[in-house]
Amino acid sequence: MNTPRTSTPTLIAAMRALARDIDSPDGVANAAILEAAERLAALDGETLLLADIMRDAYDVIAVIEADDSDEDESLRDLKIKMSYALAMYDPPGGVPL
């Protein structure tokens, strides 16, 4: 069974709400959940930035003309790998590179 994943922004918001609403006498649980939410938010931001940089790199690679068949194959393979890596950052319905 394949359970759909919660979006990262939704997960971050839920963790922040839990950190605010959980009744923890010493506050340790609240602090840990909030720190996890903040770390997840930071990682999400970094990941989106890196995806944007990879899209720009893809655009540059797409216009490079190979000198021989080995270079052509390497460029084609690299573009395919980049396309797969970037696909998870496209909105629902996808936007072709």
C-alpha cells in the first residue's frame, strides 16, 4: 500500500502547532518538536534553492553541443538524471524543463 505523503509545508505547520499545543510540564517535548519543525523548514528552503540552481544548470547544459558521441551520451545522461531529480519539485501536473 502506498500512503500519500504530507507536503513539507503542511508537516512543518503541524509540528509547530503540536509544539504550541502539547502540554509538557517541563517544555522539553515542545522545544524538541519546535526545533525539528525549524530544522525541517531550513532544509526545505535549502532544497528548493538547490533545485532552482539545478534548473539553471540544466538550462546551460541543454545548449551545449557535444564534440563527439561520448560527450553527447554523457550530456544526455546528465540531463535525464537532472530531470528525474527535479521532477519531485515540480507542482502537481508537472512543468516540463
